[in-house]
Amino acid sequence: MKKAVLVTLSAALLVSLMALKPQTPPAEEAKIKWVTLEEAYKLNQQQPRKVFIDLYTDWCGWCKVMDKNTFKNAEVIDFVNKKYYAVKFNPEKDGDVMLGKVSFKNMLNGKVTGYPTTVFMNEKMALIQPVSGYLEPRMFHQVLAYFGDNNHEKEPFDQFKEKTYPGKYTAKAQ
């Protein structure tokens, strides 16, 4: 009986002492730094970078999967925040934006066939290429690297994916 009381008191004391231990706040989760298309245009005037635009809609299921999986991947977040201005744009709700003298919606006229679509633009806000469909984190990282480091000017994507990417990029995007 004495042993049971002693064990119970010891456990209670241990739990009490653990409660007094200072708690470290959880580290802030890394996130993509999303900006509006207007902000990306202004930022690009000051410090040129490539831009990627996530074209999504509220009803698009695969758009939600990209938000949940692809855009939360640590390697994707790191690469995007270093190399791009990232924009979320809902064509059904967001108004047209003038990029200098060019209308964004006119620039895409006929080039978007579904959602999600990721639009890649160069440092001069000129269209490089839209990429339609859901992209899992590893594939998205490959596409980011392909355009972000101008590999698209040097070789076809399939060659980049098989030869250049594995040797140059150590992403573990899964």
C-alpha cells in the first residue's frame, strides 16, 4: 500500500515539475510569400525576378490539393521565395490587371484550358509559359527550377528532368 502511495505521489510530483518547465513557442511554419499581381509588377520594377501565378478557382478540387500538398512542401517554398514573386489569381473573381501596357487576361487569351494552371513569367513580366494541371511537389520543383534558372533556354524539359535536374538540384520534394 505504501509503495502504491509513494509511486502515485512521485508521478504527481514529476507531472507537476514538467508543467513548470518553460515551453518553447513552436517555430513559425515556412510559407510561400504570396503577393497580388499588382504588387508583383511593382516589386519587379524595383528588383526583377521571375513571377509564377497560381490560377485557381474556388470550385477546383485539384487547386485545393496543390494548396495543401505542393505549396506546403519545404523545398518548393524555399525555391519559390528565393527565385520568384508568387501570385494567387482567381480569374473568376479577380479583376484584370494591366502589366504596363498589356492586359494580363489578354496575355492569357486562349492559353488557359483548365484549373489549376501555373503561369510562368520572366523578369520583364512577359509570358514564358502556362503549365496546366495539378503538379505534385517534386514535379513542381522541377518546373520551378527549369524556368527559374533559365534552363528552358538551354534544353528541352525532358532532358533537363533526366540529366540536369538530378545532378544540379538536391530537392527532396516528394
